[in-house]
Amino acid sequence: METLPTEPISVRVSTAVKLTGIPRSTLYELINSGEIETVKIGRSTFIPYRCLRRLVEG
């Protein structure tokens, strides 16, 4: 039986705001400065979960 990951691979910006407590505008500033990596799929923007962990763990 295949084991699924316990963490998501990526999350939408709105979910990242809820998970981190970082304001949406600050999150977009971090994205625009290149500090946070994003992946565009269609019109949706996703943030790799590993990037959020790195950000909050310092």
C-alpha cells in the first residue's frame, strides 16, 4: 500500500496566509522579491510547502 505524504506539496496563496499568519500583501512582497518560490498552474498561484517551512523556520 502506498503511503501518502503528511504535508501538502503546495498550497494556494490564501491557504499560505492562514498557515503562516503572514499578511497577504507581505506574502506577495516576498513572492515578488524572489524570497518565496511560486508555481503557476493556469491562473492559480501555488507556493511549495517546503518554501513556507523554510520561511517560518528561518
